[in-house]
Amino acid sequence: MREMLSQLRDIEPPEGLKERILLSTVRRSRLYRLVALASAAAIVVGLALGLFLGGLFVGQNQAQKEAVKLLEGIRQTSRPLEESSMMLLEAIVLTMKTTSMVQSQDEEVVKDEGI
Amino acid sequence: MGIGRKRFTEIVEESYRSIYRLAFSMLGSEQDACDVTQESFERLWRYRSKVDERAAYVWLRRTALNLCVDLLRRRKTEPEPLDPNDEGSSLIEMRPDPLRRCLRKEEMLMLRRALDRLPEKYRAAVILRDVEDLSYKEISQILGRPENTVKSDVLRGRRMLRKILAPYFDV
């Protein structure tokens, strides 16, 4: 009976069983590790890209705000400048008028006195 | 404690044949034997950090046997007729059987079917002793039963097998 049963020792597994086992254990685990690494890398790159683009966006907004502030500042500072310019212009015009009046009076004096 | 990747690959190399043989002897189906073998190694891989490297072979065989017993209980079918000529279509022709190459087909098939008729505990004991050629001590570790009980199970199993095969073979 033992001898007869020992014939069963010659049973051979079908080809590819070992590969199948390794594929579902060691190699699958390696594959999972690779996928996990790739996912982690993708997440890191995504985050970095997001932060960079977000930073750019925020920077752009900041720049816009700064520009608006600057423009307002210029507008505010340009009023006194305009006023002073007007005053300056008025002063110049007044000076010119005064000068011409003085000049014409001088000419009349010269005529009257026969110089 | 624990089995590394390299050691696990070595264990697969060394024992996948024996686990397949055990599963095939218990179940008689190539497909089921492959599934049980694969599942046993997958479980070893899953619990590799908890299994002692020295006990890996015992652990594997015990797992494979438990899976076989579960499968047999789920099947709950009547054993096939012992003589392959009793049925219309021969299983030998239907199954791409690796036994074909090296064994007398009918004898092997009848032997397998005779094993199917043994109660599970006798079948496991006989296969581990006479097919796997393990010592009673190893079998007792795998089955979790005392050595004397294992010896008695093997003897009873052989006796039952002899009785089943007596009409066909000079055993």
C-alpha cells in the first residue's frame, strides 16, 4: 500500500504555478510599492506645482493691488501738484502782466518828458 | 522571527511542488490544487512577519490542509465511481493530467478516488505519511494531534484504503 501511494510523489504541478505564486506575493508587493512610490511622487509634484502656481497667482494679485494703490497714490499726490502748477502759472502770468504794465508806463513817461 | 523576501522566494522554490502534491492528493483536482497552493503561499506572505522561519513548512502544510478540508466540506459531493470505466466519459481524457506522463493512468485515478473515500483526518494522515514521507512527529505538528493518534490514523487509513482497493488490486 505504501509503495502504491508513493506513486503519488511523481505528481508534478502544472507549468507556471511557481510564477503565479511569486506574482501574487513577492512581485505584487513590489509592484504595489512602485505604484505607491509613483503616487507619492505625483502627489509631491502636484503639490509643488500647485504651490508655485498659487504663489504666482497670489503674487499677481498682490502686484495688482500694489499697482492700484500706487495709482491712487499718484492721483492723490497729483492734485496738489496741479494746484501748485496753476498757482505757478498764475504767478507767471501776473508777473508778465505787471512787467508789461510797468514797461508801457515807462514809455509814456519818456514821451511826456521828451527824452 | 519573520520571513524576508529572499527567504520567502526560496521557500516557494523548495516547497511549492510538495504543497501542490498534498493539495492534489487531498482534492483530486488540478485547478483546486493550484488554487489551494497559491492561497497557502499568499497567506504565508501576508503573515510572514508573524511566522517563524523554521516553522514555515509546517505552517504552510497545515494551512494547505485546512484549505483543502474547507473546500471538501463546501463541495459535499458524492465520491466518483472508483473504476474509471464505470462512467461514460473518462476523467483521464478530460483533464490535462501531468500524471499521464509517468504513471499508469487508471491505477493512479483509482488510487486518488479511493483516497477521496477516506474520512478527512485519515486521508490527511495517510497522504502526509505515505505520499509526503514525513515523520510522525512532523505530521503531529502539522495536524495538531498527538503522535500516537497520528500513528493510529495512518494505520486505519491504510486499512480502509486496502479494503476499498482490494477488488481491483493485489494490495
